[in-house]
Amino acid sequence: MTIKKLERALLNSYSQELCYEKVRNHWTEENKTLGMCAITALVVNDYFKGDIAKIKVEGISHYFNIIDNKIIDLTKNQFKREIDYNDYKIVNRTDLLTEDTKNRYQILKEKVIKELLQRIDQEVYQCTLCQNLVEKFPNSNTVYLGKNNDIVLIGEAPANNGWRKSHMLWKDINGKILPSGVILQKLFDIINKDIFETTFLESVKCFPIERKNLKTCSKKCRQIIEKQLEILQPKLIITLGEFPTRSLLDFKFKKFQEVVGNIYEVNGYKILPIYHPSPISPKSYKGNIPIFENLSKIKK
């Protein structure tokens, strides 16, 4: 992630409905940043931390970011003159989140995430590193977005007849919930979550023709999944089974039972390995119940 990449995604995500209501009627495609300063500063703060600052410009409040003691103002072009930043004040992020600003910020953040992920999808679709080992899909999606990215599920690799062909997560082409989905939803009921609203990724982005190629493909896809996680910023990653767990944990383990159910921090992310919810696994449901009961306590 860079400021330039984020700025491009923001510009492609702005719309009149996201403009501050007092200047909404003046918003145009030629002046996309008009009325976007507060929600833009919040999104930039999400990805690059630092501080959010405020000054008065032409009699109105204007917000921007201070990152590593540098002024980052991605909406300054809405003004016709140079801005004097000398008298800025640092503001509390929570104070900025009024009901209107919060709603507009959440919509913008969702649009920015989709914009950034689409670029990753294009990168995957154009990738040729595993071209003799995998089958490409007619669509280039590499992630299934839910309504909330607080939890991100990571599976092994796309099934040949899975969601990329049905276009429905955890469902077959007839809309019937798959057995793994039934089990996983029972577990998610413990933490009052819906699997259909939970973002899902895979360690390997294409369908490996032979299972023996999973490890090779996973190594080549590692940088892709890291980019996706950087965009999604989940509070918790749940790995479904042994393979995605080995792909993400930064240490080796002999048996999966050694790590399953424990929460590990890797590169700033919390990772929770669980038994794969497939009914083929004898621990897919009963083995995972204590993990989700403990997760429910942590959540509270």
C-alpha cells in the first residue's frame, strides 16, 4: 500500500452522495474531492495511522493527515488557493465520527476496499507463475466480500465446482448450502455471526490441477494474500484447516493439533486455526465447539 495507490482508489470511489451535505449541490466530477476531507482523512488514518488535523479554509473546517511529521492532504485540490497549514490542530478521531460522517466514511471505506481488491484480482488473473499447474476460472475474483471484514476466513484453494462457478459462497450452483457451510454456520452461531456476511479468502488463488502442487502455488500466492489482508485489515483471521494455517503462521509445527484453537500474532494480525468444517473431518463440528465458545468469551 502506498499513498498514491490509496489516492487513486479514493478518486475512483468518490460520488455526490458521499459529499458533505452543505456543499453537496456543488459537487462535480471535475471537483471530486469537494466535501470529502473528513471521510478521506479517516480512511488515510486507517491505513497509515499518524494524526488527523483540522484547519479553517475559506471559513470552513478542513481535515487532513499528519504522517511521520509530514502533511498529507489528499483533498486540498477542492480549494482554488494555496492552503496555509501553520495553525492546524490535532483532532480526536472519535470526535470526527458524527452520525453523518460515520455513515459516509463507512460507505467510502467499503468502496475503496473493493477498488483496491479489484486491482489485486487483475494481478492474479494476469499471473503466469503457475500456468501449467492450475486451472484459471472464467471470472477473475480472488475474494468473496462480506458486510464486515472484522473476521476473515481463509481456506485452502478454490474447489473446481465451488463458489467461483456457483457465484454463491458456501452454496452449490442450485443455491443449496454445502455441508461445510452448514457446519461452519452452526459454529458461527456461537459467536452470533453469519458466514454469508464474513469475508472469505483462499491461500491458493487458482484451482490446482493436482493436489501435490498446492504447496508450490501457495508460496507463489503468499504476496497476493498479504496484499489482500493489508487492504481488508481484519481484527481476526480464522484459518480453515492445516494447509492455510501452515501457509500463514511464521513458524513450523509438527502436528496441527499443536496449534489448533490457539491465537497467534503474525505481522500484526491475529490468526486462529480451526479444524476444517468439512463433514469428512471427524472434528469439524465437535472439535471446533470449544474454540468458538472460547472465542465468544473473548468477543464479550
